[in-house]
Amino acid sequence: MDKRKKWFEELLKKNIKINTVLAMVLVVALFFFYLKPDSKIAVLVACFAGGFMNMLNGIPMWKDPVKRTTGMSYLLFGAVIIALGFIIIQYI
């Protein structure tokens, strides 16, 4: 149990750095999508980055008893964004 708790605390410290990297990836993917609108990889990368950003922001809220439902919503919406990425690329 202590290993999980330490891992979670380290993840919270790295959360800002990971979100910054994912935001840059999202911006670059959207830029490439605007350059070439039929690019499936750009859409998929953008959906993955957005979904993982949502999920990473929901993890700390999920552990807080007061914000638990908000955290679960963030996690679920992140998974929905990733799933929508797969659905969108089939229609491009």
C-alpha cells in the first residue's frame, strides 16, 4: 500500500509537467490537422492528448472525498474523448 501511495504522490508532482507536454502535443497535432484536414494520425494524437490531459486532471480530484464525483467525471470524459477519436478517424 505504501508503494501505491508513494507512486500517487510522485504522479501528482509530475502532473504539471506531464500536462504541459500533453498540451504542446495537442497544439502541434491540431496545427497539423489544420494544415492537412484529412490526416487521421493528427486527429488521433489530438484526441489521445486531450483525453489523457482530462484523465490526469481527474486523478487528484478522485482521491479527494469532496471532489470525488468531479474526478470521476473527468476520468470518464477523458475515456470518451479517446473513444471518440477512434470513431472520428473512421469517418475521415
